[in-house]
Amino acid sequence: MRNIPYPPEKIEDGIGFLANQLSFALRQNAARECEAVGYRATPEGLGIMFLLSRQDGLTQSQISEFLAKDKAAITRLLNALEKEGLVNRNHDKEDRRVVRSHLTSKGKKAIEEILPAFQSFFTEIFDGVDPDEFDIARKVLRQIITNLKKREDG
């Protein structure tokens, strides 16, 4: 297996630089898409809402790990979402020390209204991207993330 030459000659060809640029552009555009359908939500708050729409009842730790955000940031985001009536938190029936987060009916309605805009948005931004190459890009990014986690663990 050949080595990947790194760092690149130009900083803008670096994987970290490109990942950061992509993340920033996605976050900015996601916020605009939400505003266009009548919701003022941060991209991070949206991430929590989309996650809960797929996996209801997650704990703060689970949300933190999945979204790669520290627990304090997740607490602030959940507080803001709860204040807007989009999320509520309840103690687990089996273990009262555990707090689980749930989308409210208002939060579920928001997701239902935001999803069509996002589907259109992603169709637009993926225009001209070969599906096979897209799958390869995801595979590469996942491998890099796995390798980074291995370094953290040992």
C-alpha cells in the first residue's frame, strides 16, 4: 500500500481544511433553509432534532457522542430547544438518574416541514456528484475517523 503524501503542497487541498470548509458551508446553508420555511434553528440544534426524529429517547451522553460535541454544548442546545418547545427531557422510568430527550409534537411538526426543504437542498448540492464516488468519499472519511479514534484510545 502506498503512503498518502501529507501535508499537501497547498493548504486548501488538506483534508482538514476541506472538511472544515464543507462543514461551515453546510451549516450556513442549513440555517438559511430552515429560515426559509419559518424556523430559526441553529445547525447544531437541527442535528439534535434530526437525531431524535430517528432515535427517540437518547441521553445527553449518547447525543454528545453521536454529534461529536461536548456535554456542556449539548446541554445548552437542549435547553434552547426545550425553551422553544421543540424538545422535552424526562427521567427514565427504570433509572431516575438517566434523563432522556424527546421531540415534542411541535418538534416533530418542525422536522416534517423542514425535511422537504432539505431534500431539495441536498439534491441541488449533490448535482454532478457521482453516487459511487460519493460512497467512496464517505468510506474514506469513516476510515480516517476510525483511525483518529484509535489514536485517542491508545
